[in-house]
Amino acid sequence: MTIAYLDCFSGVSGDMLLAAFLDAGMPEEYLRQELAKLPLAGYSLTVSKVSEQGIAAHRLEVDCAAAQPLRHLDDLTAIIEKSALTPLLKKRVVAVLTALAEAEAAVHGVGRNEIHFHEIGAVDTIVDVVGAVIAYAYFSIDRLVVSPLPMGRGFVDCAHGRLPLPAPAVGKLLAGLPVYGVGLEHELITPTGAALVKILADDFGPMPAIRLETLGHGAGARRSPDGAPPNLLRLFLGKEEIESGQDQVRILTTNLDDWQSETFPYVAEALFKAGALDVCLTPTLMKKGRPGHILQVMCRQESSAALENIIFKETTAIGLRYRDEARRLLPRKMVKVATPWGTVAAKKVSLPEGERIYPEYEECRQLAEKTGQSIAAIYQAVGRATADGGKT
């Protein structure tokens, strides 16, 4: 899996997140090409390279040539739905904007469609949200983990007057997420940044084990005062790292009855996306001879809480058991194997008596659908290629 980790030591905002993606390698031309799919005019986008306390970073600025109208959630949603973005991108963007509207509505005690977006309805926020979602898809991120979020103090001036920090909408958005207070008297978490991590993040906590591929820094508009950390957001991108040797895992188990097991593929996908290492479902007989299932999930301890919540949300479970176990892992790494119809990813595992190649099912399935070959033929071709040393 491609895993992204956000190190929010100086907070997070929409422009910082998008700038970090650009610094990590997303081409500026690609971003502009995708943003051009929005039916939105009257703004200019400036991308620059800066140095914050000696650290090179990207900074993003959006300027509007003309005043923008006050917008409701329906207006923003209409802009997104009329765009040429993919359905998945539209869905993610609308989810972020809806989270913003609901947080503001809760603060002001009105319905979400009564909210005039003021600052958060401005073009720069639309660009930041759409751009961040575009970048998330560009890097094919499977799992986003975010560090605990720092909360500044003081006040911020906005259309409603002077508000305390963290901004009330930020407090609503981050409810239930890990935060901590710092002594800096300025805004560290913006509503847009809070909404983006709330919707896109799969987990919060320390950096998971990855094989680091690239690192990006996104700079905020504000310069840090003397003695304060640089106003940067760090983005780490890499592949899930599975080391050899022994480690500790947590096993979550629950018995399910009166549950529609045809939803299992959906539940399993959600669990894997949230960090599960393995998911299995076993038919069983419950008390009084009723048919049921045993759901078992293997994960790392830091992912346990998020996975437990998914189990409770998506199944009929009202309780579960867990235990921590040691496991042994064989060394493995990802390789590309050439076949007559294209290359596929595979795991190369070091066994005590040699090596073995295990093709990745999803890539074999996609290649079979693309070429019309049977998936069995793809697997056989991988086997022949590896026997001949045909790894790329």
C-alpha cells in the first residue's frame, strides 16, 4: 500500500497541504490541468519555492481578480458537480465541503444550507480542497495517517468578528481526534485544514512503518516568530514496510449472528484501508444451532481503535475480544514481473530453502480484464517468467 503521513508539528491548512503535495513531486502543470476542469474563473494561482528556517518548501497563493459572491453549500456543490472531475474526486471534495458547512452550522446554531461561507466559501478554499483531493488521487494514497494536532491560542479576526483560537468550527471538526495545546498565540489549524484531515485521514498517531520514497514540505503564509518551529507541514510518502523477524500484533475477534454476510467484502475493504494487516471470516454455529460467523482482524496496536469502530459501525457486533500476539515474518519485497501482456506487481519472499514469487491478485485481475486473458493465464505467465528470471 502507498501510505502518506502528515507531520503537523506547526498545524495544517488547505494551502499548506496542497503545497506539501507539490513539494513531494506532483507537477504544477498537472495541478493546473486538473483545476481547469472546474467551472471557476477570476482567480490566479502562484506556486513558489521558499525557505523556512533553512528548509526548502513550496508555498501556494490564490488571488482573486474580482470580489466573489457569498456562497451556500449548494452553490459549492453545484460547482463541483458541474466540473469534469472524476466521480470519486467529486465525492471526496463534496464530503470535505459538507463537513465544513456542518461545523459552521453547529457553531452558529443554524441548518447547514443556511450558512454563508464567507472565508470558507472563497475561491482559495475551493482551490485548496479540490487541489488536495486531486493530489491524494495523483499519488494513489491507500492510507493517510496524521500526527496529533497542535492547538494554538489567542484570537483570529473573521467575518463574524474576533473569535478565540482554535476557531469554533475547528473544535467541532476535530471532536474525537487527538489534539494537544501549545503556547503559540496564532492560528495553527484552519477550518479547511481540519476538514481535509477529518475526511481524508484513516488514522491518527505515530508514523507507521514505511519504506520512505519522498518527502514534501508545505509552507504557510505566516512566518514563524523567533524561537518557534518553522511554519511547515511535512508530508512523508512511502510503501508499507513489512520487516522480517518477529513483531507484536493485535488480534480482534467477534462472533456475528443476524448479520448480512454479503457485506463482508465492503467491510474487509474498509478494515484494510484503515490499517488491518489481515481480515478473515469463518462460518460457525452459534448457540441454539443458529448459523453465524467469526470475524477476525489482525492489526498493529496503534490501529486497533479505528478498526474496532469500523467493526461496530459496519456489523451487528456489540462487543469484541482482543489479544496481543507475537508473529514471525519472512523477509519480502515488492518486485515487477514481465508477462507477454504487461508487468504485474508481486511479492518476492525469502524462504529458508530459497525464494518464491507471489503475484498480486488485483494487478493480475486488472491485466486480465484489460487484455481479455484468463487470470489463470496471467498467474501461469508470472510463474514462467520468474522461473526464467524475468523480474523487472
